[in-house]
Amino acid sequence: MKNRKNRIAVMACLGAWLLGTAIAFSADQLAPGTLDHLHFSDLKLGDTIVLETASETYELKIIDTHRASAMANRIKTGSTSESLGFVRLLGATTGKQRGGLTLVEMGVIRDGMKLELGLGDLHSANRFQTEPITAIKIND
């Protein structure tokens, strides 16, 4: 039984790695000024990341680079801005997999994937995922 669980865990990790690799190498031509991915390690204090999805835009102003923390606003298409407040950036995800697991590529935002955020803290009850990201921009 233990051997089977280990094989399943290894296969899940390998699957996540293959998915990330496939997405990284399959980026379509991007609009000028947009990125296909962004590593948290490239961020500077005060940078503003603008993430667009099909129906929302997120503005994330970096306030702590070591903890990947930001103050966030969400703007719904045709609506006003809503403050999400303090968030922790976790990483890129496609969402829940079969079996209920959510695989997150920590420390990166990727075009075509969702971004998982911790609203206020990292407790699982306070996690939130955006819609799939269609554009990534950074303003420093």
C-alpha cells in the first residue's frame, strides 16, 4: 500500500512538471508589453503587476518581496474597483485535479493559468484562484 502511494505521489509531481513545461514552451505570440510568465524573484518593492482575465483585471502592488505580499484590487469588466486588501501570492495553477488536489507551481505567474492567492494569510480556507490569466504586465 505504501509503495502504491509513493508511486502516485511521484506520478503527480511528474505530471505537474510536465504540465508546467508544456505551458512554458507553448506560449502564443504575446501582445507588446505583456509577459508569458513572471517569477516572484524578479519583483521589486513597489512594482505593480497587472493581470487580465476574461472578465476581471487584478492590480497587485508589491509590498514585501521576500514573502511575495501585495495590496490587491480587482476590477470587474464594466464595473468599479474592489479592494481585496493584503494578499500573499502563491503561484500558477490549473485548479483542482482529479482527487481534489490542487497543484501549484510556486513562485510564478503564467499566462493561461490561474493565480492562487492567500487572502490575508496562507490558511487553506482563505485561498482564492483567479480566472485563467490572459495578460501579464508589470509597472515599476
